[in-house]
Amino acid sequence: MHKTCAQFESDLLLHGLGELPYWRSWNLSRHLRGCGRCRKVQAGMMAASGRMARALTPPGGRPRAPRPPVGVTQGWLMLACIVMLLAGSLFTVRIAATHYFGSSVNRPAQGDQPCAPGLPTDKCR
């Protein structure tokens, strides 16, 4: 689902300050890569936020440095790591299941021995 610029506006300042959750930050980074209008709005918000932070800084203190937002490449790397982790887990489970439980059930062929409940040679279950 693609969001419009209006749907991203409420997150622009939080993104610039590094306060958005990981996936929302990554999604907004992808949008900002191709949207000059949103980049300009975010730059204006960041400038205003910086001026407010400097005005509200107590004497002898310093404004909090913002955390860098999640970049597009960082998000893709996270997705690739998750996919590799899932693939490795599935491969390990498959190997363990084949090794410890065997790939087929050892049942006699239908013609080898008759199948009747209660007989000592009953291997039909």
C-alpha cells in the first residue's frame, strides 16, 4: 500500500529526530528518497525544532542531538537478514527431521504379510 504525502506529514519531524519505530522510519525514508516536497517540509520542521530546542535549553546545557533515522539500505538489509534467518531455520528443521525421524515410514508392503489386529506380526499401525 502506497501512502500519500499527506499521510506522511505527521511523521516527518519524528523521523528527522529518529523517534519513529523502525519500520515506519524505513517506510518514510523510502518515500523521502523520491519526494522533494516532503524533504523540504521536513527540513523546515527540523530547522524550527532546532531553534525551539536552542531557545529552551537551560543555561549550561545543550540540546539533545537527534538520532539518525533508519535509512533505506538499512531497512533492506534488515529484511534480507530476516529472510536468511527464516531460510536457515527451515533448512535446519528439514535436516533434523530427515536425520532423526527418517524420510519415510518403515511399513511392510501390502503383499508381504497379512494385516490383522492382534497378530504378533501386526505392523499395520
